[in-house]
Amino acid sequence: MRLTQQALEQATAVGVNADESPELKLAEEKFARAKANMADQSYKRARMRSEQAELDARLAEAKVLTAKSQEQLNVLNTRITRLRKQLQLGDAQ
């Protein structure tokens, strides 16, 4: 349960928003069910739900980090293209 809570916190820390990420929303729902299972002493179900929630939270985090990396890559590619054009103009003069 502690690992799941940490995974949820980490996903939120990198910018995952439950309103925009179905994976995080699902993770939060599963974690809530896991807590309810713990209260009902359904420990096996609680562990299973908690593990699923952790994986969903990690997936949400990975998707956001991938999107951020893709944005950075696009910016760098744009800069490289701009520099190449400037170099070509400099060579032409």
C-alpha cells in the first residue's frame, strides 16, 4: 500500500492530472478500493488492487514523461533546422 501511495504521489509530482489522465484516475479508484478491502480484511484483494493501482499510476507517469520528452525533442529539432538554414545562408554569401 505504501508503494502505491508513493507511485500516486510521484505521478502527481511530475504533472499527471487525474482529470486529464484516465490511468491516474483508474489508479486512484483502485487504490480507494484497496483501502476498502483492507478495512474489510480482504487482504488478498487489497494487495491485488493496490498493485494494479501502482502499475496504473506508473503508466500515467511514464506517459506524461514521454510526452514532455517528445516536446523537448521537437523543440530541439526545430532549433537544429533553424541553425542549418542559417548555416546554408551564411555559406551562400
